[in-house]
Amino acid sequence: MKIVAIADAHALAHVSRLLEVAKVLRTRGHKIVFAGEGKYLEVAGRDGFSTRRLPYVSVEQVVRAVRSQRLWQLYPKAQISEYLDAEQRFLEEVRPDLVLIDNRPTARTSAERLGIRTAALLNVHMSNYRRTPFFSVTNLPGLQHVPGLEQLDRIENAIECTMYDRLVMRGLNQIRHELGLKRLHAYEHEEGELTLLTDVPEFNPVRMLPAHAHFIGPLTWHNDLPAPRCLTQLESGKPVVYLSLGSEGLEDLLSHLDLFARDGFQVVVATGTPVTMDTRALPPGVFLEQYVNTDALLPHCDLVCCHGGNGTLYQALGFGVPVVVVATHQEQAYGGKRIRRLGLGSTMMLNEVRQRGFARVLRELRVVLADPAYRSRAVEFSAHLRRWNGAQTAANLIERHINAPDRH
């Protein structure tokens, strides 16, 4: 079978999740072509997959919209019409049996327009099924057990989904109406005929799931990069922090790397972009890498400091490592609030760090490191993740979907 994997390639996680599934499908004889726009499309190419550029919202537009919470600026109707045209021309050329989508909502409409089956990978919090809304009172410290909060969450979820539907997806629904396609509500645009939730219910619970939606567990990136060279240079007795800058970047933290060293931390930084700093000028115990083999690194780490994306959170928790989140926008803050709610670490916003100073980050790192309960809870939570095999499960469900009787 021929499968087109279309991602928002501005974010590594949306490419790497598709990549983990694609590697399994390739071993089963399927042909997979990756398509999208963004610097991380090259990651699929490095693993031997064909890639195709498809125009899409620029990373600058995405960052401006999500950090300012002016989400209506994400998908203007005139822009997405161009993206739909490009997608449909590409799909008509390739004629795949399935379009596999990760965080590119126009792709579902393009595939449906051409009668091509769809499947999608997404986080629970980017679906209409989430139990915990972005602004949940249950995530506030000390309020978890107050009666009636679940009802408040249901009301808040309804409000959030309605706002997303009206403000963000209005233009795409207008186009669907013009094409004679069924209207979709809110995060349904992120789904496919088959929806694969790359979460575990213990971290991101749902209210209910329809028959086409399935938990598959985390899809973390397992690359074949060599182990970081710094592993031979780490000093025993000094805590090791893995600092992931994230796809949208916590570059603000780079100028404070010397403070990590002064505070007694060793830090391995995954930049996500080619390293341009003079590494000879780095303080002792500070190491920069573009990409990191986390399977090799995380067993040596005491803490992870990241932006709060699901991929990095699940990588850390899979090795029982607690997390300090520095979120740059509300979707990332969602992950940080779940980390705090479950006692797996701490969280803050980047704006807070800018206002109060980088010492805020160091203070939280010290607090989490000093309390062994964080590590114990993270180790305990890792057992939930070991029960899942996301890539194999996704491949099984996708094959079943492709081979199902024709819908028409």
C-alpha cells in the first residue's frame, strides 16, 4: 500500500511521531512518502523516506499566533485555500491508499475531497474528547478534591471547543461547505476517519471515545544517533540536566548556560538547529547537541527541563526522570500543568522567567532535585508507559483501516 504522511514539519514531534509509525509500516512492505513544510522534514529524509515540500503556515506566523493567543491568525481562509490546492494536486499525483496526518488540519479536507482514506495522530488535549480543559481548575494546586469541579471542567471544555471552532476553524469550515463536505466541529479537523491518540489515559484522560478513536500510547523518537560524546565527560556526583529547547525554541535560556554550571549542574542541551555557538567558550559541564539520542542520554539524567511538549515529557517519564517545564504558550503549559498536578515536576511560563529572572528556573530545578518524591513518582509513572507499544499498535490499526470494506 502507498501512504502519504503529512505533518506540520515546523515541530519535530509531529514528524518524529509519523516517522516511528512509518518505520514499522515500511518493514511490512508499505511505501511511505512524507510531505509538509518546515525544517524538520529533513529528519524523515535522513531515515530514507522520500519527502515533498508543501506550502503551509510559516513558523513565525504560528509562534506569533500561539504565544499571543490570537489563534484566529493561524489559518486565514485565503491562505488555507492555497494550501488545499497544493495538497490536492500532490495527492492526485501520488494517489495514495491512505493519508496519515499529524497537526495539519487542511490535510483531512484535501483527502476527503479526493475520496482518500485518512488516519491521524494527535494528543488528547488537541481533541474534543479531553476530560481536562486547557484552563482547568483541577490543575490548580490545592483544588483537586473540591466537589463539583468536574462539572466546571465540562463547561469550560465546551466553551474552549466552541471558541476554537468559531475563531480558528471558521475559514476551513466555510471552504468545506463550498466543497460540499460535512461541517466539522473544533478539533475534528485534526482527526481522521481513524484517530490515534498518542497519550496514556493516566496522563491525559478522556470523557469518552467514539469507535474510530483509540489510545495507542506515546510515540517518542527512537533515532540511531550515536550516544552523546559528553557521556564520557560527565562528573559523578554532579546532577545532570537534559535541556530540550523545543521546536519553537527556548533560546532565551542559552544565554544563561553559565549559571547552570555555577549552580553545580551539568547540562546537555538539544538545540534542534545546527549549533552555531563556539563550543570552546562553553562553561565546564555544558554540552550542546543539535539532536540527541535520548535513549542513550536519559538514563544518566537527574532532571529534564523542557518546553512541555508531549514528546519530551513522555521521553523523560519513560525513564522515570522528573521534569521542570518552561512553557512558551498555552498548549505547552497544558503539559506542564499535568506534570505539576501528578507530582512529576514543576512548571512555569517563559514570560514569568523573563520578568523574574533565570534564577526562577534554577530554583525550581533545585526544589525538584532535592525532593526524592518527584523521582519516585516519575519512576512509578513510567510503568504506565511500558504497557504500550505505540508504533506497532498504530501500524496494526492503520492496516486494518486500509483493508476495511470500501465505505462507498
